[in-house]
Amino acid sequence: RELHSALEKIQKIEGLISYRDPHFWRHSASVVAGTIHIQVTSDVLEQRVVQQVTGILKDAGVNNLTIQVEKEAYFQHMSGLSTGFHDVLAMTKQMESMKCYRDGTYIM
């Protein structure tokens, strides 16, 4: 499938650590919409990576795209220490699965 190979190409972009939450859907006969989160190294020109991701997905037929860019430093800040990207990604997934009660308490 075109989108699958497009995502494989995206993984090879220099400066891109990984991506998450890729969602694509046909909005109308002529519009395929999509959203994706990309994680980039802190030293990369994020606009260049965004242009590359946009180009790859446009070639795959996605013509209405929203890209959320997350810098590597953000993940290190979120973890409070430089444990490594995958640990922080796991922590992010844990946070998403937390339950919040009306009194403000959380359980995992």
C-alpha cells in the first residue's frame, strides 16, 4: 500500500527520530486528509523535515496534512533526565492510559 511505503520512507529522513499517531482518511473524492506526529533531533532544521514528510505523503496521495513536530529536547525535559527516547515514549503511552477522577486524582 502506498501509505505504508510512504511511512517507511519517512523513517529514513535524516534528523527524524520517529513518528507516531499517523492517521489518514478520505475526506472527499478529491481530498485525502492526514495527521502525524514527528519527533526530530534538537539540531535539525524542523522546517526541512516537515517539507520532506509533506512531499513523501503528497506523493502517496495525502493532500491535506497536519504535522505536529516534537523536538528531542522536549522528551528529555518530560522525562526529567536523558534516559533515552524510547523510555520517554513508553512514559508518554503510560500517561495516555491514566484515568482521571473528578477530584483530580490519577490512577495508572
